[in-house]
Amino acid sequence: MDIPGKLVSIDQSFSSLIGLISYNYPVHNKVTFAILQGYNLIDFLLLCLFFNYSISRFRKKNIAICIAIAGFIIWIACIFFFRNIRWASSSRFESFHSLSAIILSLIAIYFMLMDFEWRVLFRNPIFWFTVSILFIFSTTFIFTIMFEIIARDQALFWKIELYTMVITCLDYLILGFAFLLYPKKNSAIA
């Protein structure tokens, strides 16, 4: 498996672990909130590394690395300047994180469309990883922006929670399909 595939594997494993932690412990807990803040940063950095290694034009000038550094500075600013506001520091960085992922995904898809024939493109796991990132972060971006409205209405909150679970399942199906596209290594025992 290539570097972008490994980065997606690491990110999804880490995401699953954080999902279990946040599901079992309330978000209002300061430790859980700190873990989620750290997760947002690590997820953002892994995302930038994925795009830096998967887009050859980015790799030449390390554009995604520069975006990662800017994201780290924004994360620090959100933690220190908005830490007394309950959700603001998390949602501001998460909005930046989601918007960056959407923009990077669209740029990556554009470059792939320019470089590959569409039949080859659909057999490329990097394309499906990018579609998965675009899909999940588009939803995350909408929910992050609308969080204040959603949080006020409990009935709407639980509907959105169910919708998020469905979106996550569809995202995992796309990721599973992408991993199935990697060529099988011959592991015969001599």
C-alpha cells in the first residue's frame, strides 16, 4: 500500500478510537473535550499529509504542508483565545478543518480529472479516498455551521445524529471500496 493509503488507514483507526472514547464519555467532561481538540488537530495534519502525498503538484512545493502549518496556528489561536467559550473553539477550528478538506478534495479531483482518463480514474483508490473525504467533510461542515440551531432543538438533534450515522456508514463503504481497489500482494509461503 502506498503512503496515502497508509495515512487513510492510520486516520480511520485513530478516528474509530476517538469515536469510542467520545461515545462512552460525555463531551462535557474536560478530559474528553481536550482529547477531541487534539484529535481535530491530528486529523487535520493527517489530512494535509494525505493530500501532499496524493497530489503531485502539491508534493513539488509542499503546499499541503504549508496549509497544515497554517492550520496548526489557527488551532492554537482557537484553543487559547476561545477556550472559555464552550463550543466556539472546537467549532471554529472544525469549520476551518472541514472547509480545507472540501477545497483540497475538489482541487485533487480536478487534477485527477485533468491527468487521468475517467475509466482509469474510477479504478484509482486515491480518487475514492478523495471522494470519501469530500463526502464526509461536506456533511461535517454543514453540521458545524448549523450546530447552534441544531443544539436548541432536541428532536432535530437526534434526527441529525441518526443522519450522521448513516452518512458515516456510507463513508465507510466508500473507503472499503477504495481499499479493495489496491492490488493484492502475492503472499505465498516458499
